[in-house]
Amino acid sequence: MKREALAALTALGMALPALRAQDTTRAQRPVTSDTTKRLTAAVPAGTPLEQLVAEEAQRRANIARVLLITNAQVAVQQEALRNLSDQLYVSEQLVGATHGQLALAAEALNKQPSTTLSVLFAADSLSAPRVGSLALSIDGANTAMMSVSDTTRTAFRVGAADELFRGSVLPTPHTIVLTATVNGQPQQLVTRVRALGDAVTYVQFAIQDGKLVQTSWASRTTNPF
């Protein structure tokens, strides 16, 4: 009995290492295989995950493109607004300067003494019937235009004068042009007269012996003579 028991123990001792080796190999092989399969398994193409990634990438690209376009447009608009602001500033300066000049001119005009200009026309008894029309221009502006009536011609024949213009002016030189039609032919005379401050300056045109002449004088009163 002892001899048989000892043989059985010896056989069991020799079998245990082989069993442990087989168990270890068997235990490691499935684990390695399962782990590799889980780690190396690729996501099938066209899956919802891939579609979501592609959509997100496209969305970001679209946003970047819109931002680039928007930034360029904003830059152009900002430049246009800057130029418009500069133009408005210049316009405001010009308006302010013009307003200041007009205010100074009005103030200077109010401070000026009373200055009046009167333009007269007369004709001698021989020339009066021949006068047809009169045109007056002061400082380049058409001031008066009239056809001489028979009543006015009769007044000229007796020595009367017709006042063509009377108004307030600045005490400065003024250019006066009179065009008279005599015997159907126009005659023009240009004169430059300085208006006297705080007085009435008279300029008289007349037809004498069929020719247009001019005289001028100043008066501190309203009576020209």
C-alpha cells in the first residue's frame, strides 16, 4: 500500500507542471485574441458617426468662408463710412465758414451809412421824339427795361428827367450800363461811379444832339438839384 501511494503522488507531481502550462496558454490565448479584435475593429464607412464628423467639418468650413466674406464687406463699408465722415466734416466746415462770412457781411452792411444810387434819363427837345426804348444794367444785372411812351417824350421835350432806378447800395464803385434806341439804332454808354456813403449819388444819362452822354453828382439831401 505504501509503495502504491508513493507512486501515485510521484505521478501527480509530474503531471501538475504540465497542467499549469496548458492552463496558462489556454487562458492567455482568448484574452489576447479578444482584445486585439476590440482594438483593431474599424468603424464601417458611412456610419452616422462619420456623417456627423463630415457635416461638422463642412459647417465649420462654411462659417470660415462666411466670416472671410463678411470681414471684407465690413472693411469696405467702414472705409466708405470713413470717407463719408470726412466729406461731412469738410462740408460742415464750409457751411460754418460761409455762415460766418454772411454774418460778417450782414453786420458790416448794417453798420454802413445810408447810401443810395439814383439813375436818371433825359433827352433834349430835338432828340426826345426819336427815343424808342431804354435798358439799364447795374453791376452786370439787368435792372430796368422800358419802352418810352409819347407822354414821356413830351416830358423830355420840356426838360423833365425820368428816374430809371433808385435803391440802396454799398459805398463802393458800381458799373452802370445804359442802352438807348435812338432813331431805331441802339446806343450804349458804360460808366463806373463810386457811390458816396450817407448820401444819394445821381447818375444821369441824356440824349443831346442825338448822342448819348452821362453826368454824375452826389447830394446829402433827397433833392437831386
